[in-house]
Amino acid sequence: MTTRTAIVLLLAALVLSACGSDRAPPPPEGYKYDPDRDFVLDPLVREKKNDQKK
């Protein structure tokens, strides 16, 4: 591969990567945002709310 071909491929990759979306995708239907809800990946790690205030 010549240097010129490599430069053309890199520039094409940069142009194509710049064609993405500029915002987050919309949430699925029925989704309701609830900031007070606890989200724990592992239920064994869940702590009591009184312990978090210490």
C-alpha cells in the first residue's frame, strides 16, 4: 500500500466517522424516568438507606 493510498483511506475513515448522530437515541416506548429508583446490578450488594448516610 502506498503512502497516498493510506492517506486517502484515513481521510475517508475520518469523513465517514463524522457522519454520525449528534444526539442520544430516543428512549423506548413506555419508558418513564424515575431518578429516585434504586438501580443495583447485584442484589447482594444492596445497602440499606440508613447505612448510606453514615
